[in-house]
Amino acid sequence: MRVYRNALTAFLNAMKQLTFAAAIYIVTAASSASAHHSHPLTYDWCKTLTIEGRVEKVEYNEPHSHIFLRLDNGTLWTVDWAPSGGLKRNGLLDPAQKALVLGARIAVTGAPIRTLAEIRQHFPDYNTEPNPNTIDPASIRRVEDSWSWNVNSQEPQPAGNSGEGLCDAYKRLTAAKAESKAVK
């Protein structure tokens, strides 16, 4: 009987710990999801720019990895890139870590971040002033060699996405929102 009671107590304690861990996970995931943003609403895919400079630092994280790129004029840019889990799942994390080393010269093509006023049109409670030197990449290419990444691919390949589909979607969404306000 004593063995049974000890086993039952151990089982109940384990269930309490598991329930607590699940609750922490759910709260963390929910807060992370609500803090996340929609790229077409946060970045202006109707404008595409290309920047080139040297890697100053790379942070492989969730929900985004960040590449800090120092341009020749001294300006520091943040490349708001893919999550490390997605890079790993697609076999791109190791090649990226080997290519995006301190001082590597890279070219990034993508969309600039929108202004706070533009972001607040879709997220009225958003209050953080965005860093104007932030880009959502469509492609990243190491200038010195053949490594590259493209948003449309599971495999590294040459650049080519202009973001036109995201621009069109944003225009349709903004027009629909304006029509909705006019009807009220």
C-alpha cells in the first residue's frame, strides 16, 4: 500500500509540474503571438531597396533573426530576417552561420520599414517608434562568394523577389479599410 501511495504522490506531483509548464508555455506563446506583426503592414513592399555593407553582428532567434549591417557610409541597418527554427528546418542555418561572419560583405534587397503613423493605421495600439534603418529581406547575398538566400526558396539561390504580391495585397487591404470607414 505504501508503494502505491508513493507512486500516486509522485504521479500527482509530476502532473502538477506538467500542468504548470503547459500554462507557462501557453501564456508565453500567446504574448509572443500578440506582440508579433504582419510584414506587409509593417514593411512597405511597394518600395524595394538594396543595401550593401559588412556584417557587424548576427542574432539567430525566434520569431526573427537579425543581421546588423554596417554600410560604407557608417550607417547601421537591421535586417529583420527569418526565424532560426525555420532556417534550421530548411537546412539553411549552418550555411548561413558560415557565410554571415563578422566583416563579411553582403547585399540585401527588400522592403523598408513603414513609419509609425503608417503602422498605426493597422495597429492603433502600436507605440514603438520603428528604426528607419530596418529592412525586411527578399534576398541576401554574400558579395565575396556564391552564398545567397531568397525568400521564395527553401534552398539558397539568386535574388529575384520584388515583393509585388505583398504590395498589391497591402493596397487592396488599405482600400477595403477606407471603403469600410466611408460606409460608416
